[in-house]
Amino acid sequence: MWRYVTRKLLLAIPLLFCVVTLIFVLIELSPGDAADKFFSPDTPPEVRQNIVAKYHLDEPALVRYLALLRNLVAFDFGRSIGQERPVVDIVAEALPNTLLLSAVTLLVIYPTGIIVGTIQAIRQNRPVDTAASVVSLALYSMPDFWLAMLLQLLVSFYLRDFIDLPSSGIVDPVRYDFMSAPEQLVDRAKHLVLPGIAMGLASAGGTARYVRSSMLEIIRQDYVRTARAKGLRERTVIVRHALRNALLPVVTLMGLSVPYLFSGAVIVESVFAWPGMGRLIVQAIYTQDTPLVIGCFYVFTLLVVAGNLLADVAYAWIDPRISFD
Amino acid sequence: MQSTFALLVAIGCAGGPASPPGTDAPDAQSATRDTLVIADRNDIGTLLSILPQTATDADLMEAMSLLPIANDFDCSIKKLPGLAKSWEWSEDGTILKMELRDDLTWEDGVKVTADDIAFTYSLVADPTVGSPYINHVEHMTPDGRPKVIDATHVEWHFTHAYDRDTQASHANLMPIPKHIFENADRATLRGHEKANQPLSYGPWRLAKWEPNQRLLIEPNPNFTGPEHYRPRLNRVIYRVIPEYATRLIELESGNIDLMNDIGVADADRLREEHPEIRLVRRGWRSMDFIGWNLTNPLFEDLRVRRALAMATDVQGMIAKLLTSKGGEAYARQAIGTITPALCGVHNDDIKPLAYDVAAAKKLLADAGWTDSDGDGVVDKGGTKFEFTLTTTDGNKRRADASVLFQDQMKQVGVSVNLEKLEANTFFTSLRERRFEAGLAGWSADLVVDPSVVWACDKEGNRNEFNYGPYCNPELDTLVQKGLSTPNLRDSAPIWREVQQKLYDDQPYLFLWWMDEIVGINDRFVNTTIDIITPYKNLHEWEVPEDKVKYAR
């Protein structure tokens, strides 16, 4: 297994190179440059030249690209042009927020999807199956941002006298500083609920469809019939024998969901004012802050590689027939 | 895991509705003071006064501290003492002498002196710093720095006298502490460790800044100035909420107290449904226009530009887009780039070209544009009158205005294609003059200087903000004459003439000046929200004791 893991990690290097190159080229092809935000109608030409020179924007693209690669080899992501702070610091502030939101989203998607899909398979063609299918499809069809805004409106506005769930931010901006540690924990948890549901509910519907389909195939297998014939309780048959095999495609989905989590986070983070990587990268792209964009995508790529690697390892753990060779 | 989800929801429900914090007795003074929560779309760029990146940076810095000369506005800028106790001009207008207060200190106890001001200007004058205010020192001697007479007296020497308001604004930058920054690397000043932890000498200080989340300011306990500057709120929290809809929900839920830039339709609804939210109009702060690319043969002929203006029902567009259900208009038709808020300077005698489709068609025909082939689009010499109107993506008002304009142009046989571009791309295309017609806007400049937008390109120096480009040497001469006139009272007739010439030439189709709507929770009193800043005299804002929501 360790050879496999090492091989995968080494393959990440050319992947990172391709991502960095692609991002750099795309930013270069975009009109304007990062120094534009510092210019006003009154800015004299010599100041403009100084600012451009300071950020090396007057150097040829190839020179800047090679300098970028040299720095990345030394894990030097440079300073953000817009914020004039180390990229590492800026990413370090935002990344935990996105990871936290992603973790909660995964908790919404997979447990919900697996439970609903399993029930649907067991109760195939019964009213509960039909109802769950309709709801799953409806949720799956909803755009994230629409669901996000709907939740904000319903829960944080119309039902605010009955349910206290905040509609933006990661902490109570006024009271957090005066809360005790347990209260702060509860406050942070409350702020995770709506964004987690907004990001996860639609995908939970999709996951339920996968699990249902996979379970229907598995519960018709001979070994499941054998398990029943042995007199095992139905719960044991489903959970211990059928579900484990039915989860294999779900594990693949988990690995593939990492990029989705980060891309979906862009919209949900904006709607809920969640200060994560999604918002950060959008701002960096709008301001053509090349060091920050590259730093963010570097981290994204590493997380995607790690997510897929975890999915592969989990796959092998669940199915002993699978070997890393 | 469904149980975990249920637990999370239960946590939310168990919390109950929001209520003021509780049981431990806050100190007597702070219990009678409240917290103001502001929300806006962008984070602060910097709190270094000489390197602002957004208007919000400047607004908040000025709210927290004292400018040398405080600005009030009543048809023009009125000057009040701030950090400067008094000032006077030499007879020839080339020297501004300022006497500073001697009772103000930075938070660390070091006195604020004229040395700080001189140091600040030395940074501004240094091109390596890259301050957008470098033009402020263009006409200052020696080397763009004021002359320090002693700790509380400073003089600015100008190469020549020009408009006093402009000169005063050039000498009005908020100082930064010399003892903190004197050894800083000037090329990376924005990234200095103290750049975003500024020392204050004013009534407020920065308590905490969480990038992309919130900024907290609190009363400066080390403020040594007069008592009447002492803040009457416990804290001010500036929250970053990018989405307009989210900010609106938070305002209506009572989770934020102040929101800028509320849409007209939402203002209507707030007025009806939320009496606890007070709506304030900030004055004619920004305008929209359609700029013609004057190098395009379609727009070279003045008769054509006038015809297009006459074919546009600007009042009708204002009625549809910027007027409330109750008939309250939040915009007025524009005749130039000088804001109507500068009464006396704004030329109220200019009557906008009347909306007259028949007259517009006739003018186009006089210019040779007729529908020779009967396809509904006028043509001339085989060329159809067809162009693309570009605007920024994501601005609903401009998108709607584009559609209305396109429809109105059809009436006179002009075919308009609509294009929306991402903001950076759009403004780059304007500055590089790679557009046909652009629907864009300007913010009001309270210090009159039309040269920014209208000055002709110079040899080796293109005026990138003159998108047309429009060039009228006679107008340039008039503008320079206005800029050299010491006061607005005397220069006003010149500016009125400038506006008339520009309107006659129609380099833009001037659309409207807009009133920005700010919503503020009604429990706040003694508030001043005006055209200069939405946070004016923040130290005076307060909440009556019986309405305090956040007791600490």
C-alpha cells in the first residue's frame, strides 16, 4: 500500500505543475493586471510604473513564470499583491474554515444519502421509495445558491422567532467575544448548520440515488440470499453483508466530491459570508492577484489528490479483493 | 449521523431567539451604550491613510480619527477644525499655515506633531511608496513636503495658487506616526506589520481585524482630545457580507444596523414593512452615462450624438428603474459630470435635450442616416447604424437600462446589440478605447476638477479616463482657468460654462445622477449620513438607554 501511496503522491508533482502553468496562462490572458486596483484617474505615470515594477508586472511572462516555478520549488508562495501579506498566511486563515464547512457538508451528504438510499432499496416500489425518489430528485435539481438563499429567508428571517440559526458569518459578530468556551463552540456549530445543509442537501439526494441503485443490485446477489437462508436477522444481512459492498461506488463518489466541495463552496461561502477558500479565490481572480490565485489552486490540487488517495485506500479497506498492485 | 444533524438543529433551536446578553452586570457606563453593526460587500483594503484602496477604507479611517481639517458639506465643502486648530492663507494663496492641536497623542503616548505630518507627506511624495495621493504634492515645495515650523505649526508652500478647496484637500491627509514607520521599507509599506494595526490619535481605535470577516473599533481609552469627541457607543463592528440579498436579510432581521446602497424596490418594501429601519438619502453621489467611442465613424457627427440623446427617454428610464412605487425619484437627469450637490456650481440652467423621437429621426436624416432599404435600420453609404453597447456584468440597473435604451433606439432605426463584460475586462476595454458605446458611471467629485475625465491626451501621456477620447482645447483652457481660480464662488461661472460646452458637444449621453439609499436601525440617533461619508461624526452616534440592544 505504501508503494501505491508514494506513487500517487509523486504523480501529484506533474499535476501541480500543469495546474500552476494553466492558472498562470489564464491570468496572463485576462485583460488588465493586478496593479489596476492601485490606479486612480489621478495616478501619475511614474507612480504607475513604480507599482508595475514593484510587482514585476513589467517583466516578460516567461521570466515571471520561471521565477514562480523556482519559488514554488522552495515552497515560497510570495506575497499577495492586493493584501501585501504572505500568501501562506492568507490561505492559512481561510483553509480551516473551508475544511470545517466541507467536513460538515460531508456529514450531511453521506450519512443522509446512505440511510435514505438503503431504506429506498429495502422498500423498493413502496410509497416511501417513491416519495424519497421525488424528494431526492427535487433536491438534486436545486442550484446550491438558490437553496442557500431559500434557507436564509425561511429559517433566519421568517422563522427567526422560533429557530435561532444565523444566516451569515462564522461566529456571532457582537457577542462571540464575550462568550464562554462552551458557548463559543455552540455558536460556531450553529453557524455551520445552514451552510452545511445548503451545500450538502442537494448532493445527499444524488447520493441516495446511487446507494439505492447499488443496494438493489447487491441485495439480489446469491450471498445475500445465502445470508438470509442461514437465518441471520434482516438488519444484519443488510448492514453487515449488503451495505458494505453497496458502498463501493459511494467511496468513489467521496473522492470525486472533493473538487465539488470546493467549487460549491464558492457560491455558498459568498451567500453565507463564510470566510473560506472559495470566497478568497474568487476575490483573488477578480483582482488578478496571481500569487494568491496560484497559492489557492496549489492547495486545492493537493487536497484533491489527498481526497482521491483516501478514497482509493478506503476502497481497498472495504473490499479485500482489491489490491494496490 | 442523521442524529448528529438533528443535534445540530436542536442546538440551534435550543438557543432561542436572539436577545441582549445577560446576566453578569456590565459596568454602569457601558450598559447604557450600544454597538453599531455595519455590513458592506468588501473588506477593508488597508488602514494606512496614504494607501487607501477603496472608498470604505477612507470612510472608516476618517470616522475613527480626525483629519487636519474636518469636512462638512452644504452645497460645497465647508471646513471645520480637526487636528488643526486653525489655518490661514497667505495673501497670494501660495502658503497655507496650519496650527495643530497640542493635546493629541498616539495610543502609545507619543505626541502627534507637525513632524508626523511632514513625514506622512514625505512618504506620499516618494514614488516608491506608490500612494494614490502623490498628485496632492505635485504643486508643493520643497520636494512635496510641508515645512515644519515647530511641533504644532506647519506650512504648505505651493508653486502657485489654485482653487483653495483643492489646495486645502491636498494638505489634508491624515498623518501616520513617524516614530513607527520612519525606518520602514517604503517599497513594501502596505505590508508593514503595523500597517493594519494603526495607532490612533482620534476618538476610536482598532480593536480587532479579522480579514474577510469583521473589523471592530472601540473608543480609544488613550484619547487625549476634547471631551465632546468621546464616543457614545461601546463598539462599531464592520462586517464583510458579499451578497446584497444576505445583507438585506440581516438588516431586516435586525442582525445588522446599517447597510449602504439599498435598491429602490427594496427601499419601498422596507418603508412599508420595517418602520424600525430609517432610510437616508446620501445625495447625488454617482452617475450613469453612455460613453461614445468618438473615433468610431458612427459617433463622429455631433448631430448623430444629439439625435441619440433626443431618442432616449431618460426621464422614463428614471421612472422605471429609480423611482419608488410611491413616486419618489432617487435619480435626476444628468447634464454633466459635476454633481448637482454642488449647488451654485452645477449648471441648473442647462435644459436636457427633450425626448423627441420625430426630431431625432429628422436629425439623423440631416446627418445622412435614412432607412434606404426599408429594413427598419437606418443606413448611410451602405453602412447600417448598428453598434454594441457594453456594460458591466452583475449590475442590474445598468443591465435594465441597456435593454430600455436598445428598445428606444429601435424607434429611430438604430440597431443596438447588448454585451455584458466582467468588470476588469469592461474597464480595461474603456481605458484602451476598444469599445463602441459603454454604459458606465462616475462617482461624484466634491472638489471640482473636470480635467480628470475631459482633458485632451498629451504628448506621451494618454488620459486613460477620457474614454472617447474627447478633446476640446478651448475646454481644456477653460478648465485650467477654473482650476487656477482661488475659490468656488469665483470659479463657479467657469464651471457652468464648461458644463454647457460639454453638454453641447454630447461626448456622453448623460443619463442620471443617483441618490444612494442607506438603511439604519432607528434606535441610533445623532447620526450624520451625508454625501461625504455614511459614518460622519461617528463619535456622536448614540442609542437612548431604553433602546440599547447590545449592552456590551
